[in-house]
Amino acid sequence: MKVGILTGGGDCPGLNAVIRAVTRKALDVYGYQVLGILEGWLGLLEKKTVLLTHRDISGILHRGGTILKTSRTNPLQSPKHVRDSFQNLKELDVDALVVIGGEDTLGVAGELFKRGVNVVGVPKTIDNDLYGTDFTFGFDTAVNVATEAIDRLHTTAESHNRVMIVEVMGRHTGWIAVQAGLAGGADVILIPEKPPDLDEVCESIKKRHKKGKDFSIVVVAEGTKLPTLKNENGIYVVRDEEKDAFGHVHLGGIGNVLGREIHQRTGFDTRVTILGYLQRGGSPTAFDRVLATRYGIAAIDLVKEGNFGKMVALRGNKIVAVDLAMATKKIKKVDENLYRIAQVFFG
Ligand code: F6P
């Protein structure tokens, strides 16, 4: 039995922990071969692979990034690439594929399954926006990075009587913003799920300052849409006009626009910090290492059982198998109750 494994989409802390767990159990317990497919779906199209050994997976548990490298290649974009994917899986003698990715990469995995490939998915993303699972691995690390940043910004904001805007990632959901904002004691949290009213935001900051607080921390998720006079649904703030292979815009920069608005409307000294890729790099937290390891073991067990077309998922504290098609059909938005808890501390 030869099991292929690949990591696709944006990297995230914990990828190596999954690769290690899948490979260790495959080699030691099931006696399978494990073929690392490099650079996500691109490696399958170009047949860039490496047979994984104990040496390859030794010492990687705590390392961020992915030893297999990654890409945002979408093989479903052209019929030729779909044909090549099938042909190459055959030529490489891959019997089953463990795919570690977010909604895009796992969406491709789901399509390949429908067309006969034996796939198992593992949910990865710092955004925590995958519908089929309570938590993706990588999210906890990103939240911890953002929380530490908010803690640090607190002390400098306080010393200078400033409004500090912190822009975090999360694409079209506000999970990182809400969780890190709650943990860091943010005074305002803006997320895509709750389109902001800038008058209300500024009023609440002014009120807070009238009550005797001289500084404020505003956390904003990169995918929050800014209201405009022309477009009442709001607009995304993007880094550039290019889209990736899955049709996503490159979000980023809303913090700067918001900072200017808040300064103009309140007169308070305002500064902006965009955390960006710091949230994706570096070592995974202990929580993410354990979750990623549990996911990896569950994924190779599903391969052993021949239970394909599934994604391993966390429900409560249990690892379960859910249908890949269900897990990727829509994104998981921020829990309203969690946001309501955060709102208690606004202003
Ligand atoms: O999905 C993870 C993520 O980091 C998002 O939070 C962010 O919008 C996006 O990836 C950035 O993508 P890229 O690596 O293509 O710049």
C-alpha cells in the first residue's frame, strides 16, 4: 500500500505534526509506504515527490511551515490538469491520498473523490473557517500570536493615550479577531459577520475616553467590509487586484483605512499595526501540536479502514469522520454567542 500525502493552500503551524503522525503510524503500525507530494497539487501535476522515511519526519513536530512545501495551485482549473492528476496518481502507484488543507484544497480533494480517488482530508487553516469541524489546527497558534501582540500594544497605547488598531487575518470570517480580541481585552472588535457602523464605533470610543480611559484597542478582521456611501453592502480593502487560483482576492489594509477614519472623526491620536504573516509563521502551540497529531493518526486510520471521502474533524473533544463534501460546502461563521460575549466589553 502506498499512501500519498500533500499540504495545500496557505501554510500554518501544525502541518509538520500531521505529516509526522500520518507517516509514523503508516510506517510503524501498518507497514505502508508514504509518498510526500511536494508543493500541494502542483507537485502532483509535476510529479515532484519524495518517499518519506523516519529520518524525514524526525525533529519536525515543533517546526512551523511544512516540510512538503505548499502552493495555491488548483488542478480543477483545466480539464488537462484533471486528467494529469489521475494519470500521475496511477503512474506514482498511489493507492490513497491524505490531503491536508483548507476549504480550497479539500474542495479539490472532494472532487477527486467523486471521480474515484481514495482520499482522506485533514482540516488546516489559521482562519478556523472550515464548516465541518469545531477547530482547525493552526488557529490556536494564530490566536496566541495575535493575543500577545494586543498585550504589547496595550502598554504602548496606554503610555501615549492612543487608539491602536490591530488588523488580523481570517479571510471572510472573524474567528481570529474575536478570539484574540476577547483574550486581549479589545475595546472594539470588527468582523465580516457584523458589518460595522463607523459612527457607532467612533461614538463608543469617544464615550470610553469620556469615562476616563485614555486609550482604546480596536481589533479588525482583514475581511471586514467598509461601508461606503455608494455601496451599502460595503467593500473589501485589498492589497492588489489579483485573485488567486481559487478566485480569492488578496485581503489586507483595512486597518489603515479605519485608522484614518477614526482619527478624523474622533481627533484621537491613532496608530495601526497589521499583523499579517506573523500569525502563520513559527512553532505551533501545544494545543495545535496535539490536535494536529490526533488528526494525523485518525486520517491514517481511515485509510486503513478504507473509509474514504471523509475529513477528520473535532466535535467537542472527540475526533470524528465527516463527509468531505459536507465539510467544504460553506464556510463556518463566527458563533453569534461568542461575539455577544465580546460585545459586553466594548467601549
Ligand atoms: O487562509 C489563510 C490566510 O492566511 C488568510 O487568513 C489570508 O487572507 C490568506 O491566507 C493570505 O493568502 P496568501 O498566502 O495567498 O497571501
